[in-house]
Amino acid sequence: MKNKYCMNCHSPRLERFIDLGNQPNGNVFPSLDEFGQETIFPCAMSVCTRCWQVQIEEFPPVEHMFTNHPYVTGLNWPVVSHFERLVDDIVEKFTVGPNSLVLDIGANDGTLLAKFRSRGMRVLGVDPCGRTCQLARDAGITVWEAFWNEQSAKAMKDIGIRPDLITATAAFYHMDDIHDFVRGLALIMGQNTIFCAQCVYLKELIEQTQFDHFYHEHTMIHAIGPLQGLFPRYGLRLLDVDFYPVHGGSFVLYVGREESPFPTTSNIAETIAEEQRFGLGQLQTYLDFSRRVERNKDELISLLRQLRGAGKRIFGLGAPLKGSTLLNYCDIGPDLVERVTDINPYKIGRYTPGTHIPIVSEDAIEEQPDYYLVLSWNFLDLFVE
């Protein structure tokens, strides 16, 4: 459904700044006999010129996006390593200790919750994908197979669940109704409960021209400024923010109840001021970004054609969702990139969404290509090693 009003502040002042064309669901990797059956949706991003929230213009049904999700956290050891540091930082920053209850929204295979459990905490997950829920259960972690919203929060509260810590490391920018999400938080959070949201950071995305973070699953890309008006509507307060290099540049935002004993640190005001200095409150910033994206597209296609014309072999490295955005936006198919390598068993033996490049196991490559197009660029340091 196409948004006529801002998903954050409900203003009609939405300005499109980039159109990535029609895109398939980047999480559905077709087999050979499924070509032509893929569902295509428009993928354009707008910014609200009232609160400056960046958001997708049209969002496919959530059931189409998340109920058969192929992403498995535990296969990405840089993310696993990041979770070790994140858990240490949370435990040090707030009074979360043994026997505390940690609720993870978008728990996936339970990798993050396992880190808390190893520190003596009780853990509970919620996730709409049956496949990854089962992986978590196989690891001994209880997971509710559901979307997070006010309804699921009420169901938990009705049976006495009151978490001390709520985490959402890849879920707070994946929903079609952010107010329903936050109402669920407000319903279940106690006076001392901390909500911890990790998100791709808009400022880094714009600065580094990371346009491939724009896809249907990412309904909103956050900065801190627009969120300062959201949480107080529901009796919640921004407490602190930290920054990490994971996923090309992410922030971790901490939120508590208005009456939380934890103070709001100066990091919040300082971050918002820096976002304004950078230009996140100016439409021209987004239009300039779009022009850089178009230029990068032209240069990449020209380079790939030049290399192929010279007889060079090119493989893609990794088959992440962001890679689907890049390949479809640039119309890069097997005529330019011969194959894509990955380690995820749910992707190997299938084809890239829309562009139909065969995906093979990294371990099955007997002869290296002349060049790799690095689609999982956020793990580039790992590949170089």
C-alpha cells in the first residue's frame, strides 16, 4: 500500500528523492522452474520535510516479506562477534544482570539471546519466520512465532511477561506501522525496562552513498532527530545512543519510560545537532545523494561491460538482500556477472532474485574469477583476510 502520510509524524509532506525501479522480494531466491513467478513491487524512497523521516513509498504485505526469511544470523560471524561486544556494552551500561529477562524482537536463530543466556539471564524471542524460530528452539531458546505489535505485547503481558531488557537489532526499521510497534513497547515496559534498538544509520548511508540499503524490508531508515518526537507520544524517553561499524554504520538507541531512573545523556542532543549540521534536515542533501547514486550506477555498468568485453570473468561475492537491490537497479544479470558465491544453504543452488544469476557455494569454486563484484561489502574486511 502506498503511503500518503509520513509513517512517523503523519504529515502529507513527503518528497520522493530516489526511485530504484520495480524490485522483486530480495529474500526469495527462485529455482530454475520458478523464473517468471516472482512478485515485483515498486521501490522508491521519500523523506518527510516536516520531521525528516526517510521511508519507503510503498510497502508490500509483511507476510510476503518475513514469514519465510532466509537470513540466518549465526552464519555471519562478524555479526556474531559484534553481538558479543554489544551484550558487554549493554550489561555495563544498565543494571541487567543474572536472572534478568531479555526479550529479543526479530530473534532470528537466537544468536543474540544465546549471548545473554550465557551470562545467566532468562531469554525469550519473538519472530514471524517459522524457519528461524525452529533454529532458535533447536538451540533451547523459547520463541513466539509472531510479529511484534500492540497485540502480541498484550498477549505477553496478559500471561505475566515483563522484560527487563527488550532488544531489536534488525527489526525497528522493518515494520509497516511504527506506532503499533512502539505502543507494544509502552504496554509491556516497566519503570526500569530498557529498549535497545540497533538500526542502519541514515547519516552514514547518505554520506557513504549506501543506496543498496534501500529495499522493501527496510520501510524506514532512521536518524535520531525524527525519533525524538515519536517515543514521548507513548510515555517513553530517549536515554542514550552509541555507534558501531556493523552493517556499514549503525547506531544503537536506548529508550526507557519517562519515569526511568536512567538519565538522558548528552549524546542524544549532540547527535541531533550533528545531524542538522550534516544536512539531514535539508531536501537538497537527499537530492544530491540521488545524483551520486545515478552516477555510480552508470560507472559500475560501464566498468563491468568493459571487463566482460575484454574477456574477464566476474563473480559476485555474497548474496545479501542489498545485493538484490544493486543487481536489479543496475540490471546486472549473468551476461555481466557469471555467478554469485555464498555460504547460506538456503540460497546455494538457487538464483538471485529478478536477475537470475546462479548462486554457488564459496567452497565449490575451483577456479577463481578475474574479478569479484562484492555485494556483501559490509563484510569486505573479512573477505580480504
